Amino acid sequence: MYNIKNSKELATYINYANLNNIITEDEMKEFLEKAKETTFNSVIVSPTYVELAKESLKDTDIKVGSVVGFPLGFEDSQTKLAEAKSLIDKGADELEVVVNLSHLKDKKYDLIGKEIEEIKKAVGDKILKVDIEVKALDDAEKSAVVQVIEKAGADYVKNATGFVTPCHIYEIVNDINIIQKYAPKVKIEIYGGVDSYKIANQVLTGGADRIASNQGYEIVKRYKELRENTQVKPKPITLTKK
């Protein structure tokens, strides 16, 4: 099992996500206030709320992540590039770009690679993740595209947008194994289906570097309740000489 020492450490592996497309500003402020109660690696918000998140979290170590070409990824490369540059200008620390699945199905790996290279060049030292939507791919397609992503210089491969049916833990571990085998230098982020500490621990144990979850706050809170707030009063022991 993954050796998580406490709830604060667990939170550093989690990117707390809220990509609800009908969320109000007040609801987003409430989400960000909850995020500040712990030590998440980042929050993931829509482009609409990047500046709000950056301002709200300015006195914390929590990074702000957002999305490019989300959730379908079929925008042209120049549109994605412009969106990425705009988000960096607004203060985003991490960007997630959705791969063009039509290009992937047609094996247009040169176009996919060029798009990622251009976006990575534009974002510089900021984190770039590439979402491959594994539910739409077979294992051969996964192995091919992660090699392209690694070669193009992306920092992370992400398995899903969260807009499809979540993978079962066994599917997640299979996908992690494929990524580690064919693109060993790229890091791995898992999104979808991680809604409890137990699943989070299994995913980290399976080889993921980060977890993105809408339930990040609840995962950390529950772990804290189970592991840090449980008080056990030992019974006194009396030693008697024989």
C-alpha cells in the first residue's frame, strides 16, 4: 500500500476539481474556500474562474489548473494555442489540453505531436497535461499516443476528462501499466472514479503521480477522520510479581 503519513500529505497528491459548467461565482468561491482548508497540489477550474481562483488562493501553496480544448479536443491547434496563452496570462499554473481523438483514430501522430510541442513551448515552465480519454481508445492506441506525448515534451498524461463513465480500478491500473511501459518519463494523472480514500490509495499504489477528483475535499476529510481523529484509550496494564 502507498505510505501516506497523514491527511496533509495525501492532499498534496490531489488536484481538487470543479469543472461544473453551470456553477455560479458564489458557488465557486465556496469551493475555493473549502480548498484552502487543506494542502491540495492544485485546484482545477474552468477558464472562466482562473483569475478568481488565483486571487482567492494567493496566500496558499495551491496551484491553479485549467483546461484547453475541453472536453472534446477537436478545436484546431491555433485555437488551443491561443487559449493556452490566455490562461497563462490569467495566472494558470497547470494546463490540461484534450487530444484530438479524430487525429488519433487516423494515426495522425505528427499533428498531435506538433500541437503539443507548440503548446508546451508557449506555456514554458508551467505544467502541461495531455488528456487522452482512455474510454475511447484500445490498448494499441493508448500505447501509441503516450509515446507521442512523451516525445513532444508534455509533463503529464491524464486518462480522462471526467465527462465519460469512470474506469474501474482494474482498468485504471492497466492504463497506468501501459503508460509506464511505453512512456516511462511522463508523469500520470488519473481522473474519474476516485471518490474515496481507499480508491485514491489503490490508484497511487498502482503508479499514478497525481489524482484529480471532484471529491478531493471529502477524500481528505474522511481520511483525517479515520486516521487522525480516532482516539483509542488503552486499558491500563497492571504487572504483578509471581
